[in-house]
Amino acid sequence: MVPYVSEVLFNEPQGRPVSLVQFGASVCYLCLFVYTWSVGEAEAVVPWVLFFIVGTALSGIAESLPKTRRQAAGLLRLTAVLVLACFLAILFLAPEYVIG
């Protein structure tokens, strides 16, 4: 299992199409955050959306790097996975923080 995970994390960046999908997801989450903040109900959505904004943005940055930057892309992917894993840990350990 460990060799497979390291092969996936430290693989060449996928390129523009995948990075555009990741950045698009990040922008959608950001628009959701800005909308709820402008309406005045940011307390209901702030905790979990921020994790998704950061996680998808880091993944998009990792995929947009040149193909020669495998280690940097792997580090950014690993950081994105850790951010999203922290969200899951908070969801199970302190659900009142996420749910409200």
C-alpha cells in the first residue's frame, strides 16, 4: 500500500485540465463562502467551507506545476490531503464546530 500511495502522490502533475477542475471547485466554494458571508449567515458555513477552499486550491496548484516539479507537486498534494483529513477528524471529534 505504501509504495502505491507514494507513486500516486509523487507522480507527475496532471496538467491544465485537472488543475482547472480543482481551481473551479475552489472558486465555487469561495463563491459559496462570500455569498453566505454577505447575507450574514457565515457562522453556518464558515468552518467547513474554508477547509474545502484550501484543500482544492492546494490540489489545483499541485496539478498546475511543470512536469519536472514532482516533489513540489507531491508535497502540495500531501498538504491538501492532510487539510481535508483534518476536516474529517474535526467532523468526528467535534461535530458542533462543523454543524453549528
